Amino acid sequence: MIERNLQINAEGFSAPLPARNVAFSTFTDVEVQAGSFVGWSLDYTQMSSGAFQGSSSEVSLGAIRLWVERLNRVILQRGTAPSDSLTVAVPLELEGHSRMCGQMSERNSLHVFSSLPEFEFYSPDRHALVVVEIDEHALSTESLRELAMSLRINSRSPIVPMENDTAESMRDLLRNIFAASANSVASRDDDTNQRLYLIERTVLFSISEVLNVPGEKTGKLTTKSMRSWALVNAVQAQLQDPATCPLSIAELCVRLNISRRTIQYAFHEALDSNPVSYLRAVRLNHVRRALRTGLSVTSAATKWGFWHLSSFAQDYRTMFGELPSSTSKRFAKEIV
């Protein structure tokens, strides 16, 4: 039986770790960043204005993959985590209005991406998460494999609040592992296997300590918050087809049979935003995706209901930090 109260300090990872696939990448396109995470199905929509800059640092250590994602804009993230993996994240930076599947997301919240078949994460401008992805089948022992599977199956809340000391300990642990992985070695001797086993136990039981607390306090949605988040999702569903995408809040209210006041309250409650900005941001993101496929600026803009092209160009530049013609030219070169 594995000892549950495993204590490891920074010195436990002072030696180089047997890391594989150590990588660091920077991004200026939010969709390229969303597509860079192997095994994930992600859709990123930029919701705040300004040129996007992001990065990811990744290291693989046996059955555990760690990566730090940084984003400098408000991003609406939707998608699925890898199947048969226990996947959680600990915020390094998380300042501003953020939601995970409608629940308030804070710096001392454990984000459990594998708790639901699909997740929605509304991240703020200052955002950095260290994600822990544990492949259940690749763990060293049957006991660890059973524990990881049990944690994934029995975790149903996407947000689990942590005490500050617990959150800081987990952040320190993961930072130390990243630092030790900088001097990676390629050998697979007995000492290497023991260090991988140590990492698996330490990380897994650190997560277990949070998820297996009796009477665990999970993030709870009030009835009002649930209604607000449901309405935001209903609006999002209306914005996916260019042939039927509403072009105004008035049209959206008629479609959903709700008042402008109701929709304004819902967006304020759920996203600390307003529906006008949200509608414009989503449509502009759709145009950007169309430009990536080689569609002309005029065709892409009018496809999503932007008929006043000079105003559209300014809105686009404000949102993405470049004119639509610049986006079109850049991706035209990549297609060729």
C-alpha cells in the first residue's frame, strides 16, 4: 500500500529529471496556440481587444505531461481534454473576471478539465496556468493507475477551491519539477525509473489531497448564475452559422424571446461583459478564421454581416492589432 501522506520538498527534485519532449513555443495567433496541444480538442475565441501574444512551455515525464500556458487577452476557451487522462490545472496568474463552466475561477482554484465531457473556460487578460495531464494507462504501478482513474471518474466539479497554503505548495511543486527538467537526461536506467515513479506519486497524491477531502467544498452555481450561463451558451449557439447569425442585439432578443435587459444582466453576471461587445467579438473572430482559409477580406467580412468595410477594418484592427488585409496576406502566403 502506498503511503498517502507523501512529503517532498524542493530538494527532492534537485537532480536533473529524465524529461522528454521539452518544448517552448510563442504564438501571435490564438488559433495556432489552441491547435498546438496534442490530444486536446480546443476552440479559442479572442474576446478583448489588442494584438494577441501567448506561449506554452511543455515537458513530458513518463506518464505525466506538464505545460504552462500564458495568454495576454480575454479568451473564451471551449473543448475537451484527452480521454483516459486525469487533467487539472493550477493558476500561476489569474487576475480578472474568469469562469470555468459557469463557476467563478480564482487563483487558488483547482481547475479540473477532465471532470466533464466538455469544458468552457473564460480566461482573463492576465492568465497563466500550469496544466497537469496524467495518462492513467502509462503510470508505473497498478495502484497509481487505479487512483488516477478513481479521481477522474469521481470528480464532477470543474472548480475545487483550495486553501492558500495548499495552492502555494502545489504551485511550488510544479515549478520545481519544471526547473529540474531544464537539465533533462535521456537515460532509462533504474535510477531514472525510480525518479519517474517519485514524480508520479508526488504529483498524483498532491492532486488527491485536494480532490479527496471529506466534505469537499466545490464551486457551486447559484440559480441565477446557472440561468445567466445557460443564456450565454444559448447566445453562443446562435452565432455559429453565418446564414442565420444575428447582426444585432434586437434580433438576438427576438430569436431567444427575451428582453434586452435580461440579456444584458446575464452577460454582466456571467462574463462581466455586455452582449454588444460579445456579439461583435465573436463575429470578428469568425472573419479571422475565414481569412485563414484564403477567403478575401470583402467576402469574409460580408459573410459575417459586416457591410460597412471601413468601419469593419477599424474594428478588426482594434480587436487583433492588425488590418484584415495584413491577416489575409500572411495566411495567403502560408496556403501557397
